[in-house]
Amino acid sequence: MPAGDCTEPSIAAHGALQRKLAEAIEKRTAGEDDRVTAIANLSFFRREQLAGPIPCLIEPSIVFVAQGAKQLLIGEHAYTYDTERFLIASLDLPGSSQVLEGSPEKPCLGLALRLDLRVISELVAHVRLPPSRERMCDSSTALGKVTPALMEPFVRLLTLLDQADEIEVLAPMIEREIHYRLLKSDVAGRLLQIASVGSQSHRIARAIDWMKVNYTRQLSIEELTNYVQMSASSLHHHFRQLTAMSPLQYQKWLRLNEARRLMLNENLDAAGAAFNVGYESPSQFSREYSRLFGAPPKRDIGTLRERAGSVSARVMPNA
């Protein structure tokens, strides 16, 4: 049989599934940049013009582009994802996102599904996949190949949005299947490593969880290293390797973004937001805020509100 006869059905299936995803997302995002859905871990995005880089928070998730293209910047690394490549992140990470392809006539459309590392750990044990080797990846973010086997459960998941009474029962089953498909994909090694208890990646994930809870306190490296059972040098090395920043820089990022949320959504002034997130000096807060967001707090929040109009703006756009 000619090679073309083998590949053409696969290409056709890929295109058909991609169109279904794009149509479903476009229908539900008209007039909106970001849209949460009735499925708790699933959200959509729509971008009608080129933009970025814009600061964003990357949760442990898989991000699909059904139409257009985007790029994520983490430190010095750039990850371009489109209809052929998906983005996967295994840690909560700060980064910058930009739209590479998108217009009012043909918007950039996509979805993000938050991953559950506990489900991945359960599946690893259940399907007896090979254990993760203790070789550190240079990033907690990766690109994978979009395949019909991975797109098909996503199409079924989006179909559930028209069948609200079935979401509670069927959505967790389909999400579990998606996790399984990821473990059979070309990003399996990254997920295996982060889900393996005792690995350096797993310890850094625990460190991040601890910092998200304790970000308002003065950072104690000794307390953090004791919590994750790592030496200070090992913690700094692997933390920077996976997040492109130091623990102290990560804490600062958490504080500044929470302060931005407090000012935007809860109408706190800059000084009040600064004290709420752990800053003792409003002037230091203002300097560091300006460096991260490119404008002092009052001007930045004013710009965000102007863009949002009467609609509440989201501080952390999807990747």
C-alpha cells in the first residue's frame, strides 16, 4: 500500500478534530478573551490580535491551540505552540505569553486543562509504566505533538458542555483518559519525573506549594529546605533550573501578582496591597511593581480597568 494511503486518513482525522475544537471554542468565547466553563478544570481563550509578551501564571496544565499560534516565554526559553504542538507545564510558573497568529477574522482559539498530578501518579502505578529516571529536565515546561488520539477525548469533553446533567459523572472519566493519553505521548517523561515521589522535580513542586501558602512571610531558606529535604545549594540549583528564577524571586513574583489582584478586584490602594502581601516599605513595593509590570501601581491598575471596561479583568491570562 502506498505510504500516502496510510497517512492521509490520519491527516484528515487530525483536521476534522481540530475544526470541531475550534468551532466549539469560538461559539463559547464570542466577545470574551477568557472564559471559564462548567467543567471546573477547563477554560477557553480567544485572542483577536497579535499581543504580548504579557505576564501570566502557568498552572500545571495542558494548553491546546485549535486555531492560530501562541508563544510562552519562561526565562530564556521560548515555547511556540499551535495546531501541531501543544504546551504542557508541570509546575506553577510565572512567564510571559504572546499571540503570534490571530485576527478578528480568524482569532487565536484554544483551551487549557489543569492537570492533576495525583491522577498521573495513580495511572503510573495502575498501567505499570516505567519509573522516572532521576535525570533532571532543564525545564518544567515542554511541547508535545498534537495527535488524533489526544484530541479525540478533548472533543468529547467539550461536547459535555451541551449536556450539563452529564458533566459531573462523565467529565472526570474523560479527564482521566486525557491524563492517560499524555502518559503515552512524547511528554510522558516530564510528567513521570514530576509525579515521582522523592525526585528532585517532585521536591521543587512541594517547595512551590509551600511558598504559595507562606508567601506573605519573610522567606526562610532553612525552613524551606527542611520541608522539602534538600540542601540549600541543591534547592537553589534545581529551583532555578525548573522555574528560571530563584526562590526569593519566585516569592516576589507571587507577592506582586497578589497585590495586583487586590488592587484590581478588591479596590485596595497601593500601600494597603503592599502590606497585605508582606511588604514593609510601600516605596520598595512600588519600585519592584514597576519593574515587573512596566508601570507604577496606580497607572497600571488604571490601564487594566480601562481595558476591561465594565467587565472584571483577569490579572493572569491563560498561557
